[in-house]
Amino acid sequence: MSQHFKALSAVLPVVLREQGGREEVLLLRRANTNYMDGKWDFAGSGHVEEGETVSQAVCRELWEETGLAAKPEDAEFLHVSHRIKELTYYDFYFEIRKWEGDPTIREPDKCSGMAWFPTDALPEDMIPNRRRVFLLARTGVPYSEIVYQNPEEEEEL
């Protein structure tokens, strides 16, 4: 019997709020993760664990990394991206507009900063594939694919 291919799944909460008449998104700066360290990412991004749904995973990761408590039923599906580099990932993006608590850095060994950014003025040093998917999702596109041809390509998106 042949072995089935296995892919990884990641969840990315897009935490949004209204502040001073502008919509803002919560981002964190990655550190010591071996993936895009020094770049801004959606706060609470992480992997789906065995036995949990993606909506459960996005709420768990959000809580673990930021202290924000959201319910799976309040996590609104936004986008899925099939990403192939050295590994194959299915990245599930969920919009989070309802939560309890105040955001704090709960994993300081993996995060060197956290801040709110206007959704129309994302930081230049945001992870390129995250920026691309966010902009696609904002126009109503629910699915995308990214296939990298070389290891350095991700920086160039």
C-alpha cells in the first residue's frame, strides 16, 4: 500500500478593529522562529494540531500568542491559500472582530513586537505572502495558490 502525501495546515487570525474612524489590523513582529524573523505577521498565526478544526486552532493560537479570547463560531472564514515551497501548506485565514481581553505578547521568545496598523497602510516589512493574501481577501477572493520556484523567491513576492 502506498503512503499518502501529508501537508501541513496553518491558521492566521486577521484581528480587526475600528479606531478613530479607521479600520486596523493587529500584527506581530516574528523573532527566533526560523521563518521570516523580523517581519510583521498576523498576530496569533500557528499550526493546526491533530484532532482540532481550523476554527478551533485559530482561536487557540490567538489565545496562546496574544491573550485574546475568541470563539470558533465568531471566527469568520476569509481565505485559504495553498502554498508550496520546501513544504506544502494550506493556510486558513479567519477574520476576528469579536474577542475578549487586551492583546499582549505572551510568547516573547517568538515575538519582538505587536502593534495595530491601519488596513490601508500595512507595514512595508510585512511577510509578502501575508500581505498578498490580505489584499486578495479584501476584494472577495476566497482562494489562492503560491508556488515558489526557489528558496529566495518568498522575499520577492
